[in-house]
Amino acid sequence: MKLTRKDKGELFAEAIVTGMIVYFFYLGSEIVFKQVLFYAFPNLKETIWGLKLATNIYSFKNYALFFVGLLTIIVIIWRLKRRIKQMQLNHIIEDLHYIAQGHYEHRIPFALKGDMGKVVESIHTLVSSTVDAMEEERAIEKSKDELITNVSHDIRTPLTSIIGYLGLIEDKQYKNEEELLAYTHVAYLKAKQMSLLVEDLFEYTKVRQRSTPLTITKFNLVQLLEQLEVEFQMDAEQKGVTFNLEVSDLEIFIEADAEKLVRVFNNLLSNALKYGKDATLLEIKAQKFDEQVMISVSNNGAAIPENSLKMLFERFYRVETSRSTETGGTGLGLAIAQSIVELHDGTIHAQSNEKKTAFIIYLPIKSKEILKN
Ligand code: ATP
Ligand code: MG
């Protein structure tokens, strides 16, 4: 602890006062001692402290002075130590008041030993965890606000179109039946887009909760991927993309929620086809390790910019170009995929360079959840 000038002054005064008290005590005891001795030996003339000892080298008084001096030093040190402890306590109380007034970044600025040190350490831990909790709370609040803003924005856009086109029909502002059908068609598409958003949003809030129940079964992942290959083959061919499935084993049995994983792969595959600009190759690889399986979905074509790569898994995030080309997604697909993978205690990440863009998933082969069936 750093002592202030005031502290130092107080300590100095304390030392002087203590020294004086001990000195007065010494004088008092000398007088009492003299009185008692004169009373016992009435014909004694010499002063008592000056009584010569047999050795004649040191006077008794010198011994007494030495002893009293030592005692004074010990008493002063003891009193000062107590005083310093008291000062530390006062400083701690002052600092605590300061922290309690909202200066949560402030810390008690000195290291202490012993119990007091432990108390200060506990206080620091308490303050840090309170600050963390408050920040977390604030982040959740902010993310809720963002969610509402994004949802309202994404709902408002198609809704405005629907109202616009239905308004035209209502006011009979169409030339013929063909135009009428065109207007209803647009309104229908926009309504479908809205319904998709609501469904995605519902799914997203559901899988985001850690407590979401999974329907775990043991199934052959290779078979599931083969089914997906069949489903996406046509789409890929139409876009001039070659679809490849490569597996390390003929059968890879894993314990997982098959339906939810299909949701993940569906999004990764449709993303690859939708956003893989100039892509000619779409590839799924599955590789079995001791306790986990790695599945990668990759495509060649234009790379995802480095700074977008980090944000891909954030809800509503869409790389700017895909937003402007109106490819129609909500930006929730990867956020949902990440939540689903994490519910399975797995990980998902994206890599992208000029050669290929890959989404890589690691899943444990055995689930921690109880097997249904
Ligand atoms: P949704 O999946 O909800 O319909 P979305 O596809 O836009 O909407 P995500 O699946 O979360 O949302 O993808 C987020 C963004 O990541 C996409 O908008 C796209 O910009 C980018 N992206 C995803 N996969 C690829 C890919 N293979 N190549 C290039 N960009 C991609
Ligand atoms: Mg998507």
C-alpha cells in the first residue's frame, strides 16, 4: 500500500506519542520504585537507578534504560503496524465506496498478504463477475433489439409489395386478366417469402436454446448423404455443376438427430449452388475418425471475402453481393446450422480461398443424449 502524506504524518505523530507514553511510564515507575526502596531501607542515600552493581561496570540505571529503550521500540513497531492495518482497512472501504458508485473498472490498488489479501481478492472476483454478468445482460438486450429490427425490416419489405400489388387489384388498376394474374403472383411470392422468414425465425429461436431436445437415433450417415446427393443432383446439373460425394467408409454410423442434420446439409448445399459464383464443382466429403466424423461441403468459384467469413454464422448476415442480387435467403440458414451442430456438441467453420469455399463440420460419433428407439 502506498502511504499518503497524511498517513505518514499520522504515523509519525503516533510514534512520538507512543514513545512519550513509554517514557512517562518509565519515569513513573522510577518514582514508585524509589519510594518503595526508601520505605524499605530508610537510611539509603544514593539514587536508586544509580545503585552500583557488584561488577561496577554498568550501572543498574544503564540496564534499565537499555531495557526501556528496547521496549519503546517494540511498542512503537507494534502500534504502527496496527495503525497501518487500520489505514489499509480505511483505504479499502474508501475504494469499495468508489467502486459501488459505479466505477466498476476500479480495483483496490495494492496487494495484501493473509486474510485481508483473500478478502480483497474475493471482492475483485465478485466485482469482475458482476461486471461480466451486466455486460452479458446488455449484450442479450442489444441482440434482442437487433433481432426485432432485422425481423421488422425483413417483414416490411415483402409486406409493402403485397400491399402495393393487392392495392392495385383492389382499385382495379390492371388492364387485363393477364396483368391481374401477374400482380397476384408477385403478392403470392412475397407472402411465401414472409412465411419462409417466419418459419426460419421460429426454427432459429428453437434451436438456439441449449435445452432443445434432440431426437437421437443411430443411423448411417453415408446413406443420408447419398439421399441428399440424389435430391441436389438435378439442381446442380441445371447449373452446370458437377456433384461429388466422397466417403472414407462404406458405412458411417453416428448417433444424432437425422432430421436436424438434414436441415444443416440442405442449407449448405443450397448455399453452395446459390452463392457459389461461377462454380463448376460441388463436393461432400465424409471422413470417419476414432470418436468423430468430419463432413465438409465445398464448392469452387468466387471466394468469400476474409472479413465476411467471420460473420457468416451470425443471424441475418448475408454477404453484400448476395443481398443485392436478391437471391432470396433470410440469412438465418448458417446461424441455424451452427446452433444445430452445437446442440450435437460439434463444431462448424468456414474456409474460403480462390480455389474453394468449404464448410467443415465435426460431429461426435456417439451422442451424450440418451438414444431414442
Ligand atoms: P437462408 O439460408 O436463411 O435462406 P441465406 O442463405 O442468405 O438465407 P445463410 O445460409 O446463413 O443465409 O448464408 C449467409 C450468407 O453466406 C449468404 O447470404 C451468402 O452471402 C454467404 N454464403 C453462404 N454459403 C456460401 C457459399 N458457399 N459461397 C459463397 N457465399 C456463401
Ligand atoms: Mg442459406
